[in-house]
Amino acid sequence: MLSSSSKSDWPTDLFLTTDNNQFETWINKQGNFSREDILPTEVPRKSVIVGQSSFVDIDGDGHQDHLLPVCLDEACLNSVIYLAGQRNKEWVTLLSDFQQGETKWGLVPGAPGLPLALHLGDYNLDGFPDALVILRNSSSRAQRAFLLENVPCSGSSCPSVGRTFRVHWDQSDMGSIPQAALATFYDIYEDGILDMLVLSRAEGKADFIIHALKNNFEADAYFVKVIVLSGLCSSDCPQKVTPFGVNQPGPYVMYTTVDSNGNLKNASVSWADSV
């Protein structure tokens, strides 16, 4: 179950994935939930393995888009990242080319505790969310973490949102981590620049190894740090201590800013929680 503000109207909505890989969107109307199919209810055709849904503003229009990684065969030799939005309820291909020269890569089927999922974050502070993903070499079966950069595109193969993911095949730091199992963004130094954490597992070992990679990106940009508090205590709080709040699913932030050329730019983010 994922929580987000699907209609960008602030109240937290519910997005459900059912046992038969059907999707349901339940809109929050003053605390009462009613089903409205504002997003696709069916998985993309020919999908064999369906990953975990993610909600992110992929093109900076202020509306949350639905990202879905899928495999078109049991071995994930043919993998696709699909996108759907409220303006276009049809699935469109965001990325399907995982070919590096003569080497073909694909997504990794999910395992208990490690679902097939994209981990999103804006690593270069350009206002468009990027992604980290684990790919598997179709020949050697080796697994590596890769950065997917959100870049503009044009032409017949470009999605209607005008953006696509470009795989950074030349990330030598992440590429040197063998048998990667999970990769995610994390601001280690709390300086507004997202660093990267990668989990790997040595052959024959059950425990994971944690690798931290510092992001050396520098740019004339700013960041906004938002802390969402519920105002609740996890237990009885002392009277003289102001409650900091507890973690809650579904907070949604949307803002409008002005770029260096004086143009208005919308952006939104939802802290969706999955169960």
C-alpha cells in the first residue's frame, strides 16, 4: 500500500496494489475515501514481474507521476521502466534500453526484503528527480548499482513528458562494488547534496556490507529542507518538552519558485510509505 497526494490537493490519498497486480486509487475527501481511477488500473501489457510503484514529479509540473519498473520475462532479460500520470492515463515507456555496448543488463527480480524498486532523489540539484537501481548482467549474472539521470529528450522515442532516464554506465565508484543488492540516496553530511548508500552481499555470506559514497557534485544551487511533524508523541511526553512528532506516511509538499531566467517552476514531492 502506498500513500501519497495523488491529486495534488494536499490530503493524503491511498494507492493500492492488489494480489492480482491491479491498481486502485482511493481519494481522501475530508477523511472519507472513495475510489477514483485517475491512474491506470492495469499493469502494462506483457508484464511478467511487476516492481514496486513510486510516485515522483518526473517533469517538474507540480503533479505526481506513477513510475513502475517491470520485467517482460521471468529472467528480467527484457526490462522496462514505465510512467503514467493524471494527464495521460496510458503507460508510456520511460526507459527500456539497458544495453552497454555488447553487454545487456536488466532489472533484478525482487526477493524477500528486497523488492524490485527505484530509489529516487535529485543528485545534481537540477530540480528533476533521478534514480538509483540495481541491474544484473545477463551474461555473467553480476549485479551492480547504477545511477539513472533524469534528462530532457526529444524525438519519436521520447515520452510525452519530455524527460527520460539516462544510465550512467561510467560510474566507476559504484561499479566497483560487487554483487550490489540495494542502492539509495542519503544526505550523510546534511548539506543538501544527496550521497549514496549501497548494500552488497559477498558470495556465501548472509550479512550485507554497507558502502557509503560521497557525492562530490557542486553547483550554484540551493536546497529546501522540510521536516514534517505530526505533533504527536510516541508515548507520554513530559509536559515541558514540545513533542517533535512521529513518522507518518503521506506528507506532501508542493512549491513554486523562479529560475535564473525568471521563469516560474513548479515542483512537488510526496513521502509515500509502502507496506
